[in-house]
Amino acid sequence: MISPNAWASSPSGDQLSPDQRSTINNLNTPATVSSLGSSKPKGSSATPASSKRLSLYRGSFLMWARDTATWYYDYSRVNSSTLWQEAGYVFPNTSQAKGTSRYYTATTKHSWRGRYTIGAGTTTPWGSVNLYAADYSTDWQPYRNGAGTGQWN
């Protein structure tokens, strides 16, 4: 992972426009974590599973990335969990979702990681060229009690 301000000291960072620098700095601001909801299913099950959904957002309308984690739990275990990504940008900025992976599974919690590459470029007579690119990742831990954490790295 590249430091959020590493682009400023790189030779290619000098080639970025002020708007591109501003957009990249905006992506490096603290992320917003929001609860998208939780629910308990109706029914007569002795220990009904509940669900929780959290979202982690970073960026602006010019370049953004969002992870959303959903998990089902019943206070004795995490029954299942998923993580999905969204990314978008207005050229010459770039933001690409590079996929998710679950790297730890236990009854008490699951651990997920999402990966992104963000950048800024320019057009040339030969096509588009990225002047700057950096990798970012997210880490998620949904727990059996319904709590969950998500953070950008």
C-alpha cells in the first residue's frame, strides 16, 4: 500500500492537475461507516437469526469506493457473511474494485478484506495513461453478537 501522500513527492505527482490532487486528497479523508439496517426474522424459531448490514464509504462524486458487509448471526455464532464492492469515477480519475476475500472464519467472527486501486491519469494521442495509482484495502469483522467493525487501510 502506498502512503496517502506518497503521490505528492513522486515524479508523476507533479503532472497531476490541482483538481486531480484535490480528488485524491478527498479519497484520503476518513471513511464514513454507516449502518444500513438490521433485522430479526418473524417466526417461532427458538433462536432466530438476525442480520446486520454496514457500509464503508470514501471519496466524492469524482472518485469513490464503497464496501458493504452483510452478516447473519444468532448470538452463538456468525451463520454467514458477505462483502461486496462498488467503485466509480469521472475521468481522468480512476477507481477500481479489485475484489474481496474472506480470510478468517470462526463461530465468533468472520474476517473480510476488500481491495481497491485508485489513480489519476491523462489522455495522450496513444490513449489514456495513469500518472498516479495507489492500492487501498478495507478490513471487516462481523461478530456473533451483531457488532461489526470496518476500516480502511
